[in-house]
Amino acid sequence: MPHPPAPGTRWWLTTPARAGSVLAVPLLGLLDQYAGFLAVIAAITLVWKDNPAQKGVKVAATIGAMALLGAVLPDPPGDRPAATVAQADAKGAQGDRTAASPSPSPAAPRPPERPPAAPDYRGLRLDEAREKAEAAGFGVDEHDASDEDKSIMMRLNWTVCFQKTGRTHAGTETIDFGAVKTGAPCPAVDGGAIPWPTMPDLVWKTWKTAQKEVLDLGVVPDHHLRADTAYGNDRLPDEGEYDDWRVCATDPAQGADVTLDTWVTLELTDPDNGCPEPDRGHGGQADLPDRDDDGDPDYRDPFPGDRDRDSTFPNGFPDGSDGSGGGSSGGGGDWNCPRTRWC
């Protein structure tokens, strides 16, 4: 059994295992900080296990082993110069961005192409719009822009309301025109109903005023508007002489659609007569008073009690004679022409 060293001697340092463990701390710390840490644990265990040394000596040995390890470990990132840390951070951030931005895949879908730009052809006649679009290199198509979906026969009678561009699979630029008959208003949307104007309230307005309101609708040609009499036995004066006559009824009626194909009739009366009651008279049309029943209303008949004379021929021959009858050549007494200018 070995003899213990003399009093005052640090005998534990003379033990090869303990001495080696203490020396291993700085050596392993230089090689790897984790190996150095394990060496510290081993050294402390040897110092404290089965060691009769005083407690103070053991504490001092433990502190010394940890100090040796701390002396050889590299500085932490916080103790490094600022420039070095900034460079490392920049490299890390660049690496993160590189990892977060994968390279584009060749199989990724292509973004949709924008429709080709085209001049605005709206408002042009369809034949003119087609000619311009084809000259610009477009493939052209056309359709009825209304909900009637009519076939387009004569392009010069149609006007462009809508246009839509696109491309074929081969890459050809195309344009599709939505059109309506010239004179018709455009629908609010392609394929919608045409907002036809409606017949206004024209009752008791003069022919001149009512005529202007109808033509201002924009869809009735001048030759599609006509005047007629409100009474069955009345007749209109020459054109221009009934401008102050009044409207009694309209065809179509108030509120009805007025389209390009509509014929408008305004039934008029002399303002001295007033309008007839509806559904009165012969065939649903009222007649003005005619006392002599010659077909000429009393208000315009210069001889309202004489059937043989009316406003058309007030100075005629009541018996229908042409004035060439026989008799004496002197006085024409054989003429049956009382109450005329001939006798």
C-alpha cells in the first residue's frame, strides 16, 4: 500500500490520472470546445472522487480547470468585431434568400397574354370598320349586338356598337364586332335588348310641334310619319295649311316602342272642332255634323243646307248640268241654275 505524501504536499497532482485530466482540458479545448467541456467534467469528477484533499483545494482545482478551458475557447460572436459579425449576417441572409427563391421550373404555366390593342371602331358603319380592321392585320368577325340575334346581310346598313379583340391558337390577332342596324340605339351590353324610344304624349299638341317630337326620337324617318284626320268625314287642307291642327290620337299609342320599322300616324282635327269621343261613329271613327249629308262637314261647308254644293264646288250646277243645255241663245233661261253665279 503506498505511503501518503508528507503533510503540505498537493499529492493529488502527483496522481497521473488526475494530472492528466487537468492537462487535457486546455488541449481538448483547443481542438474542440465540446471535447474541452467533457474534459472539464472528467477532471472535476477525478478531483472530487475518493480524494482526501481539503475541500478548499478541490474547489480551487475545479475553478482552475474551468479557467483553462475558458482561456482556449474561441470568442463568442458577440465579442467579435462588428465588421466580422455584419459580414457573417450578410452571408446568412443571402443564403436564406437563395434558399427561399427556388429556380423557375420549366413546367410552370405561362401568364395569360393581354388581348391585342386595336383602334376604336365603335360608331363606324360595319363595312367601313371591317375594311379598316382588316387593313390593320386583324381577322374580323361580326354579330348582331342585340338580343334579336339577326343575321347581318348588308353591312353598310349596320353600325358598330361593341368590339372585342383576341388571338387564335396560331397567334393571329382577331377582332369581333357587335353591331345594330344604323339608326337603332346600342344596347347597354353586348347581346342585350335595344332601348327603343317610346311614343310620347302628343294629344292636343299642334301638328308642327308633334311632328318635331316624333322625329327627335331619332328612329323615325320623315317618310314614316304621316298626318290623317281624326274624323271620318273630314279631310286635311293642303300641306302647310294644317300646322296648327291638333293631335287627337297617335298610332302607335303613347308609351309603345318606336322602332326603325314603325310607321307613325297622327290623327288631327281643326282646333275649332275638338277631338272625337273614342269608339264613336262609323267603323269606330266619329263624324263631324253634316246637315245636308253631302260628306262635307258643316264647319267647312259654305252651303251647309244644300246637298248639291259643298266646299269643293260651291259654284257648280245643282242639277248636274254642264251648262250646255238647249234653249234660247239669248238669256240662257233654259239653264237650271238658280242660286248660282251663272244665273
